[in-house]
Amino acid sequence: MERRAITTSTWLGEYLGGWPGVAQVFRLVRERTVGGATTVEVVYGITSLGRVVADAGRLLGLSREHWGIENGL
């Protein structure tokens, strides 16, 4: 079983003003239970996609697709 939760913010984009193209930052928490053992992984990301183009749900989907490609290699 796997559970994912994402938190996004545009505020840090202003803070990172010297970094062109930053529109959002996010924190993704992945919680997996396999064979009775639970692991929690927290990852952070930066994207040039704004909230209008990529809300939290879309960013969650894009992150999942990315790791699907990585794991397929």
C-alpha cells in the first residue's frame, strides 16, 4: 500500500528570485507499507510550472510519472 501527500508553495519562488524560472516548490511525502513494514520518504522539488498550469494534483501525477520512467531504466 502506498500513500502520497504533496504540499506546494509559490512563496519560495519569490525568495529564490535570483533563480530564473522558479514558479513553485513542493514537498512530497511517500508512505509505503510492504509486508507489515512501513517506510516514509520525504522529497523536495522545484518546478517552473505555475499553479495555473500545474496544481498540486498535477504535480503529484508528474512526479509519479517521472519515477516510473526512472525505475523503468
